[in-house]
Amino acid sequence: MTARMTLTPQMAEYEQKFTDGGEVRWLPYLMYFHPANHRSPVVNTDSVGFRYSESLGVEYSAADCDKSSSVRLLAGSSTVFGIGASSDSCTLSSRLSANDPRGQRWLNFGGRSFNSTQELMLFTLNRHLLPKVDEIVLFSGFNNLGLARQPKEYRGEHGAFFNCHQFFSAFAPEQPTHSSWSLTNLFGKTLEPEPPAPPSMGEQIDYAANLTLQQLDIWRALAKDMGAKLTFILQPLAGWIRAKGCSEEEQLFAELDQAGNFTEMYGDILQTRVREAYAAQLREGAHKMGVGFVDITPLLAEALGPDDWQFVDRIHFTDKGNDLVSKLILDATH
């Protein structure tokens, strides 16, 4: 049995319907979102596709909550959605609800594999579902940086998105076909253009930071209109926290590296200097627009012991990891 099946059996449930290799639900405007009305012991979604949170045995979600009570909102991508959690009660939003002394419910507004544009679109398209919102925490940042190395024609003004190759290939103009007697086939094949060199790491950081801040300013305007407090928290990666993980993490990372290409694709992003440069730009930009900013990596690094198991992969948390990070979020935003 593999380390993933032994240590994180819940991941099989996510891979079935909540990863790129699973069931992708294509949608207008957002590109894709989670399956709606999904039911299982691990993950449950409402009629729109938002994941349920749980507090004191009561389940609630963006499309299925008490409209008479104000709420707090946790927005972001797959870490907020809760990839890695063994049940809805163990996600970040559920742990925030359990650990928040104010007693308010936190809604899960996470969209798996979303960039900052999709996170914002998800909110604007579904704001009408919400009761009064007192606070919004954006727990995000990695996907914009990870996608910043995509070709310029994929990134555009609003950022590349996961599965964008499928999108652009599907809508590419049809190329003319050549018969076996065409000049192209008789005298040589048409040469494919060389792919452009990826931008430098500095250019990737600049692009990702500018895009994130561009969307954050719109969040700021929306939060101000709603009378909600807004904080941006730069999400942590395993490599930003410590050079070597606990025993469970090292087993999982080794197995994942054999099965996939995360380190090959994003290994350079895991460097501390990259996080520091990215965080510095985000902090400065957020400060200029009057939005709270938290780089949670140093806080988490200080809170973790060498044997504490935080990550199920290099991005997503264990149940105990979600509980710990929820407490750090509350401490940092109070």
C-alpha cells in the first residue's frame, strides 16, 4: 500500500471528483467549479458547489445558511476549499468557526485551482446568496505565482488559469490541411514556432503581485461597501516553512514527486527568497490601499515542532494543520 493510501486515505475521495484528473464541471465565467450536491463522508457541497462548513453539529454553506445572522467569509483556492481535510468539520472555515470566541460562523468560499480573478468572480457572482458579512479573509497567493510562468498569450490581463491549455486548444482556429501532394509535404514540413522562454523569477513575482493587488483593490471596494473588514493572508507552502518536513511529510512528498511533477514545475518557487520578495510586494501594495496583510509563513514555522505533521502535500493541510492555521489566522486578524 502506498504512503498516500496509508497516511491520507481521504485523498482518494478528492481525486475522484475534485482534482483535474477527476470530474471537472465546466461553467460560464468561472471556467469550472466543484460538483453540486455532492455527498460523501469526506466532502459535501451545496446546490451551487460550495463546500459545507460545520459548527456544533450544524452544517451550513454559502447557498445554505441562516440569512438572519451575520457571517465571516474565508475566500481563496483549494486550501480554503479544504483539499486534504478528512471531513467538512476539519476544513479551515470549520475550525475558524470552532475556535473563534466571537461565536460567528465562517463560510467556505474556496474554489479549487482558482486564480485571484476566479476567486473574485466567485464572490461577485454569488454575493446575493449571503447574509450580512462582517469580515472577509483572503487566504491565497500561490496560484497566481505558480501560473505566472505561463506564456503571455495565456496570462493576458487577468492571469492564466489551470486547464487553460485545454481552453485555448479547443478554441484555436482550425489549421489548413495539406494533401500528400502539397508543396509543404513535398519539400518539407511546416516548422512549429519555438515556444517562448519563460519569464524570469523576478518577472513572475512582479506579474503575480500586480495581478493579486489589482484584484485585491476590487475586494477592498466591495468590502467597504458591505462594511466588512478585509485581510489578505499569503498562504504558506511546505518548502517555505522548513527545508525538511516531518516523517509523514517526507514520505508523501517523495511519493508525490515520483507520481507527478510539482517539484519540477514549481521547485524554484519553494525558495525562501521568492516568498520574501513576493510577500514584500504584496505587503507594500496592501498597505497603500489600507488593507490588512499577513505573511503567515513565519508564524506557522514558529508554531510547528519538527515532528508536527502539517501538510498532506506541499500546499494542503492535515486536519491538525487546519486547526493550527485557523488559530494563527484568528490571532493575526484580531
